Amino acid sequence: MATAVAGRAPAPRRRPRARVRRREALAGYAFSLPFLLLFLVFTVGPVLSSFGMSFTDLRSADVSRPLSVNGVGLANYTKVLHDESFRQAVLNTAYFVLVGVPLTMGLALAVAVGLNSGITRFKALFRVGYYLPVVTSIVAVAVVWRFLLEPDSGLVNTVLGYVGVDGPSWLRDETWAMPSLIVMSAWRNMGTLVIIFLAGLQGVPREMHEAAAIDGAGAWGRFRHITVPVMRPALLFGAVITSIGYLQFFEEPFVMTRGGPLDKTLSVSLYAYNQFGFGNYSYAAAMAYVLFLAIVVLTLVQFRLLGSRD
Amino acid sequence: MTTQIRQTSTAAPAPDPSGRARGRRRSERAGIGDPHAQPWIYAVLGVGLIVLVGPFLWMLLGSFRPNRELKEVPPSWLPQHPTLSNYTKLFSQLDFPTFFVNSVVVAVAITVGNLVFCSMLGYALAKLDFPGKRTIFVLVLGTLMVPGVVTFVPLFVLVSNLGLANSFPGLIFPFLAGPFGVFLLRQFIQGLPDELIQAARVDGASEFRIFRSIMLPLCRPALATLGILTFLTSWNMFLWPLVVAQSQDHYTLPVALAIYSIGENKSDYGLLMAGSVVIVVPVLLVFLALQKHFVRGIAMTGIK
Amino acid sequence: MRRFTQASAVAVVAALALTGCGRSSDSTAGGAASPAKEVKSGKATGAITVWALGAEGDKLGSIAKDFEAANPAAKVTITVIPFDAAHDKIATAIAGKQTPDVALVGTTWVSEFAGSSALDATPTDVIDKAKFYPGAWDTTSVNGTSFGVPWYVETRLIYYRKDLADKAGLSEPKTWAELTSFTKGLQDKAGVKWGISLQPGGQGSWQTFMPFAWQDGAEIVNGKTFGFDSAPMQKALDYYSTFFKDKISPTDLAQGALESGFIRGDIGAFVSGPWHMGILKDQGGASFQGKYAVMQMPREKAGTSFIGGGDLVVFKNSKNRDASWKFVDYLTQVKAQQKLYSLVGSLPAVKSAWTGGALSTDPLLKTFGSQLQDAKSAPAIATWEQVASSLDDAIERVSLGKQDSATALKAAQAKANAIGTGS
């Protein structure tokens, strides 16, 4: 009996299901089409152009006749890998990402949890306040931070002076220039993450905390075992977005140090930008696609570690 | 214990089409841990606030300082000789209304475009099943990772070949469909329950209607987040509008501001500060208008 | 819509097909060989579009009005471009074939844009080479052909606190050795913290360093051979770095701290261009005027300084070429050059414009005028910005004591050779 039912049942259902599926697929394409049209022309087109460019010897002098250049195969890529400044830039970028991403995410998470911990007063003020660095123009930010980090009279060294510490010349010091930029970037970028995490935290039911508290779980235990698991998707999104942004780390060294001192804050993006400015278009493109590869790998790892099981 | 909690929690945020669950959700939203915030949390958050807002305040105060005072070392916090001259210079030197309108047109068009196109594709990728969908997602996510510096020149060549140089379409079209929005909305919509769609289909609703009347309202928070982020980036765009505009009547605010404040060998910091303040204000207004949605939204869905 | 699809198809195909096409051997010459056509005589007519840079460019409008008054059938439209993005904008415009008729460009960009075959060769029947400072004219000359006209110039002098020097009984140094003892004297006898502030590397530091190298007879490039590892270059870098080793010059001066330090009396001297007169006036106020003076570069074998500024170029794609050159010619007449100075303080590139007004009476300006007679420009090679960055790098390494000058310059030479001159 059971087999008979199982054997017969799907038959009459197949037709409508196929129709539903077709209808769904059609709808899928219809919803994708407008985006894809614009996307193929204005995003994929230039990406392919630049990717093709990385296998040629195109320089800025050739732009008026881009077809009259030579294909050079992987020459740009091998040159990139042997470029000493590029290697330095890779190390700097890795340093920046490995320290910067956890720092930014940790701070943002702490603030989000704080903002979510039942504060009732000045809610909007806090939210806007923590978002302000994101909207403030980088030029203004650069001016202010330069004053803060000024070796003799800057606020940071003045405060350090009170406790008897002789602060370095932050942006001109080989050891301290990069940490300075990391802190500045965390300061600038945590606002966006706070919003995303704050949103993710809303999915954590309060009853669960109360129940766990009654069971004797401490604040840290509750955070670890209740908040973090629920936050996993938001954490993944934040980690991916922040890593992609940080791997393309550019604005801070561009306005603060121009990559100095002695290339200690030269990032891959900044170096590619410089090469681009020098007119070495194809070489800059090769560099960008090496960076692209690194971003892809890191993103895959993050999806593995933090991704949902579906 | 962990798994059990996760199961409960993923079930908890599921929205109820009837709206029955709304009241319950509201009580959840009050926060985790202690029901009432302790003073020390205010204290810590307050200190953090000062650190974060300080530079912005300095910019605001700086916009009321004469240029000479801005370059003083060490700098002072309060303006010694407060003045409005930076603002009068800003509004008299620049053709302010034109640039402001251009900026609004560009930023609003790009924002609206992204909200529409990204939500459509994001919905399709999250909830509809069709061949090639994975490829599309990988492609879209992939371009998010290509550094913009190398696609810049090919994009401009393309735009001028299309005859769009020095036009608003040239300023807008390339950014109407951004990968970031698709990623954000796909993640978001995935968290919405499938049952809603199936129920609507059984009721005979068209696919477009399901999207418009059921999905979009539920997405409001995610759309608000995407809205503010897109508005902010397109509002602050600098190099692209500069390169596409061939005449000053197509300049946007940041471009116009840079002309007058940054010189070859000296910069007008006062004008720069005043300009930065003026540029930030609309973004802040948009943020203030949308910030409530950020939180309410994901409460219902959760990013998945 | 048709155009839309066509163009996008072309873009994609072009990208994929790139590998299939090759350079023809004559396509690299950058059009340098084609001689300039004559410009028809008579008044200028038609529309002329001009890209000008920064606040200075904004003032070009009033000079253009004079031109329109003299040429009623011509209409000049000026678009002002922010300074720090101008290079990117023009380079991209060339790629997209969206160039204007006339543009003001940085002196070091001419060779690059000429290499892209974007610039029209200067018509010698309209423009008289002899009226410009030779160093300024050199900035337009690529492989013997000129692709533009100098419009304004700047050169570097030594600014110093005259009041403090007088008090310490120090007189203007004329040689390298005297410059060292002069700046040391400011520290020992006048109590300044830093005798002089020189750039310890970083972007553009070659502009401060190269005058010393030129003073000793060094050359950046001779034909296609770079001269970074030459003896005079090394001697100059050794001399330059003694200021940092002997703690006469700071190595970690924050941006913007130079002017206030100079006004306060913490810094005794620095090397810079004419714009610092304006900055010191703004920041120091009237009471500071007269406390400082400028002096010419010291002599070793020569007393050379650096010359930079802005050049006017006409693009090949111009639809109104003759009128464009007439406009450029108008801008380099004495009257327009003097008006430019009075409007924005930019120094005239035309020698005879220095005879009137403040240019002939102000002692500071007169010193700039004299130095312009002995000033060299960056070499007109398309790869200069990139080569310069490797020199900046060497200067930084030696100034900070990380490497000796021989090693650093050898590395710079190797990098420069790898980059080449681009032609």
C-alpha cells in the first residue's frame, strides 16, 4: 500500500510543479535582468577590459590607440611578484588586515552590545555620534588626526607626557606609523559595523538571557553562548565587508603618509594607484588582480569559518 | 546548549504576516542582559562618544575660525576670533545652488536605482530558484573585490564611447547597479521565511506582487541601511564626477569645494572645514531620518 | 540603444582582442616628429574651451575677457579643475578623447601627454621662444619639439630669519660650507632649534635636493643615460644628509608645522618657492614682514635652483586650433603676464614682464627674478614622475641614515634604468 501510494502520488503533481518551477525561473530572470544589464555594461565590461589589460604592455601613452599594444602573457604578473616594493606593500596590507579587522570588529561589537544593553536615554545621540566618523570627510579627518598625532604638541603625546611617557613621532616613525593608521581606520570605520551589529543583536531574544541568568550564567557566558551564535550571520557579513574594504586599504595612507616612512605604510592599493599615476596601466592592473585573488581567498575562508550551514 | 539556543533564536525572529507577534517582539528588543543599563555603561559609551565625535566637533569649530588660526601649532579647541567668513566665502565664491542640486540629483538617482535593482536581484537570488543563479551571485560578489583604480579608465572610455561624457546619465548609470547592495539584500532576504511566498502563490498573487507587497515592506530596514550607505558614497564621490563633467555646470559639491580650497601650494583650510560641514549636513539628515529603521528592521529578520 | 550595445560590445571585444594586436614600430614615437603647422593670421574666432587649475585658474576668466574684447568673434569657456586631481582628469580625458582645446598643465606632465600623442606642437610662427626663461621653455620641449608654452614659473630660494641672522652677526652664505656654518650659527648663536628645514625624503623631496646636485654639476639624464650613481650626485647627497646627521634639520617635522615654527623662531631657514611669501604674510601678519628675507642658492660649481610652474598646451583634437594658439599667445603677452601676477601672484614666465610694478621693485621678488636666470627643470621624459619617486626614496634612506649615499643612489640608478625614459 505504502509503495503504491508512493509510486502514484507524484504523477498527478508533476505537471503543476513543473509549471511552478518554470514560472519561478521566469520570475527569477525577470527580476535579475534590469540589474544584470547595467551590471554587465558598466561593471563587468570595464573589469574584463582591465583584466585583459594586465596581459599587455599598455601604458598611458597608448590610450589613444589601445589596440596597438603587445600581449606580454604573464610578464606583468611575474614582475609584480619580484617587485620589492610590492612585497613590502603585501606585508603592510597583511599587517593592516590581520590587526585592523579584529580590532574594528571587536570595538564595534562592544559598542553595539553596550548600546543594546537597555540604555534608554540619548539613544539617537549615541547612534548618530558613533556614526559621525563615517560621514566626516576624509580631508577633515586627516587634518584633525595630524594635529592629534603631532610629535611635539599633539594631544596624544601631551597626554602621554602627563604619565611620563615620551611619545614618538607617530606618523614619521617606522614602527608606529602603521599602528597609528590602524587605530585611525578602526575609528573611522566602526560606525558602519555598529549599525550592522546592532541590527544583528535585535535577533537575540531577551527571554533567553533572562533564563540563562537564572541558570547562573555570567554576562560573559551569556555573550559567548547566546549572543555570538545568533550574531554569526551578522558577524560574517561584517567580517567579509570589512576585510574587502581593508584589503583595499588606501585613503588613510594616501592622505596621512603617502606610504612613508620608507614604504612602511605603503598598501597594495596605494602602490597600484601610484603605478597607475605613473602611467603603467597594465602593471597596475596586474597588481590589482593579485590583490583580487587574495581577497577571494580570504572571503572563502571567512565563509567557511563563519558561514551558515545552508 | 548552543545548538538548542540557535534553533530557538532562528525561529524567534520569523515575522508573522498577521502582525500578531509584533507586541512580543517589542519586548525582546529591549536588549540583552541586564534589563536596566547600569551607569558605568553610560560612562564608557560616553567616553567613547567623546573620542569619536571629537574630530567632528573640531571640524565644526574650525569652520568658524579664520584661516590663520587653523594653522596654529599647537591648535586650540575654541575659536579665538570666531568668524562666519568661511561660510560667506563658500556661498559667494561657489555657484552653490547649482552644485548642490547636481549633488542631490546624482546621489538620489543612484540611491533609488540601487534600492530598486539590488532588491530585485537580491530577492531573486535569495528566494527564487533558477539555473545560473549561483553564477550570478559569484560574479556579483567577485566584482566587489576588484580594486576600483584599474577599472576607472576603461569605464571612462566606455562612457565617452556611449556619448555620455558631460551628462547626468554618465554620472549616474555606472553606479546604478552596485554589487554591495545585492550582497546585503540577498543576505537579508534569505532570513525571511519561505512560507510567506508559498502562501501568496497559493492565493494566486503574481510574482511581482509578492515582491512588491510582501517582500519589500519586510525589507524596509535593510533598504534603509542600503539607502544611507549608498547615499553617503555617491554624495561623497569625487574623482568620477570630476572626470565625467566637462564643464562646471555638471560639477558636484565635493568637486567644486576642492577647486577653491586646495591650491597648488597652499590650501584654504577654513573653506575646507566649512565645506565639509555643509557637505555632511544632508547625509546626517538622511541618517537621522533612517536610523530608526536600521534597528527595527533586522529585529524581524536577522541577517543570514 | 543601438549605440549603447555597439559601444559596450566594442569595449569587451577590445579588451579580449588586445593580445591579438601588436605595436607597430613607429607608434611609440609619440608624434614628436611631426612639425607644427602655421597658424593663420587675423583675429581669433569661434569657441575655445579651456581647462584651468585651482583658484589661480578661476582668475583666468578676467584675462580671457580682455582677449574676447580684442577678438569679438571668439568665445572662451573656462572650466576650473581642482589642483590635486588635475593630472588624473587630463590623463583620463585623453583616454576617452574628451580633451578641451587648451589646458594649463604642470610642467612635469607635458612630456607624458605629448607621449600620448595628445598635444599639438607649438607653432613657431606665433610663439617666440626667446622671450621665455630658458629653464621654463625646456619644460615644454620633448625630444627637440616643443609642445606648449610656459605661462607662469616658480623657483626655489632659501627663506631665512634675517632678524635672527643679523643679531647673531651672520651674513648671507655664498657656498655650501658657508651654508652649513650659517645654519649652525643660527642654532648656536641665535638660539633656533633647527638651523634649516630640508625635506628628509617623501614625495617631491627631489625638488629640494636636486638644486644641490645641479650646483655640483650632476645631471639627471643625459640622452637616455641616467646619472644617479655619478660622483657629483653622491657628493651632493652626502652634503644634503649632513644637515640631518648634524641635527641642523629635523627629520620628523609634521605637516603644517614649518610655517609656525619659522614664525616662532624655532626654525631658522627653509627652501621653498614664491608661494611661501603669501603664506607667511597670512600667518605671520604685518609684524612678521621684514623679519625674514630670501637668498639665492649657494654656489658649489654653480648656483642653480629648480624651476617649475605651469605650461599652456593645445590639444591635437582641438576643433579650433588656430584660435586656441592665438589665445595662448595672448596669455603670454607682457600685459596678460603682469595682470596674472597682480591677480594671483604667479611669477611671469616671460622675461620682459618683470620690468613693471612690484616685480621690478620688491626685493624678495627681485631675488626670485635673479634666481630664475639660473634654474633647471625636471627632465622632459615621460617616465619622470616614476623615476623621481625612486630618487625620493634614495633621499629618504640616506637622510634617515638607513643607507649610505652610494648604495641608495645605486639602487635608484638601477630602478631608473629599469623604468627607462619612455621613448
